[in-house]
Amino acid sequence: MTTTVARIKKAGKHFEIIVDMNEALKFKKGESMDVSAFMEGDAIYSDSGKGFRASDKDMKQSFGTTDLNEIASKIVKEGEVQTTQEHRSEKKEQKIKQVVDFLSRNAIDAQSGNPITAERIKTALDEAGVNIKDVPVDKQINEIIEELSKIIPIKLETKKFKVVIPAVHTGKAYGAVNQYKEKEDWLNSGNLEVVVNVPAGLVMDFFDKLNSATHGSATSEEIK
């Protein structure tokens, strides 16, 4: 077990609790559990290092309650859980591996059209000094490709589609198509017609999100 501090600042006041790092991170990501599963002890601190406890007045003013479980939950959910260097390094390596795996399956040499090995991609990432963020791969892949292109000739294999989204769903669906769109046209009916260019490895994920946002009412056809 790795013990650490979870902290938050509310209404100008600092609040801290002692937690099991791994369990607190699971709770922060949405896993359901009792506060006792991640919280060490039964105190809300203003400074845990010095052992200073937060006053009931400050807790009531900042959280609207003095209930320990409710406050502890908010500190972890809305605040920061301090992590160890080992944990951060492990998370970074996991994210790098996700990017390398994705590119080795979906990218090709822009000059020869041949696949690019995982080893070559990993080396290029290091040489380019690419900053891989702790966000889903599809949210940052275009930035990564742009940086890698300075080191190796690389491009994603993509598939192009024309998609028509009914007017009633355009608000929710726009986010699903926006990052891949090449062209958009708002029709007189209020429907949105958009041409998207989606990485081959993300096509299923793209249509899952699109269908979820439109309740399956969007229509599409592949453009060869």
C-alpha cells in the first residue's frame, strides 16, 4: 500500500486527507467504493504534514457540511491525489505503449507505403521529444503525427466518409465528427452533412460514438 495525500482548495482554505494512493485513484476515476476503502484515519486536515485539523467552521463554509465521508469524497473527486514518481513513470510508459501500438497498426511510411515497425516509431518518438499527454490516443494523435513527421515520413491510413446528421442531433453529434471533419455543409433542412477522414483503427470507435449521439439515425457512405 502506498500512502499519500489528497488535497483541495475551496473558498480560500486548504483541506487534506491521508489516503491509499491506488484506491483513491480508482475512486477518482469512477470506481464505486466506501470512503473507508481509500481513506486512512478519520480526519480532515488543513495541513496534514503538521497535523493541523480543519475546523468545523471552515468545512461548513467550504463544503456546506461537516460530514467526513462527504467531504473526503469531494476532496478525492474534485481535488488532487498526489502520486509517486514511480507511479507517474509507469503511467507514462503505458501511454507511450498505447501510442506505439496504435501507430504500428495504423500508420505507414508516407514514401514507400510500407508498415512502420514499433521499434522505429518508439525511436522516432524519443528523437522528436514528443510530449504524450494523459488523454485518449485519438485526442492527440494528429499532434503526435505532426511531430513524428519531422523525424520520419509517416502518415495514418484513413477512411473517408460522408455523414448526414439529423438536425435534432447535431448539437450532441458535432463533437464526434469535429476532430475528423474535412468539410461541413449545413443543409436547408437543418441537417448537417460532413465529410470526415478517420484513422482506420478508429473507424469502429468513431461510429460507436456517432450512433450513440444520434441514436443510430445518422446516415453514412464511404468515399473511395
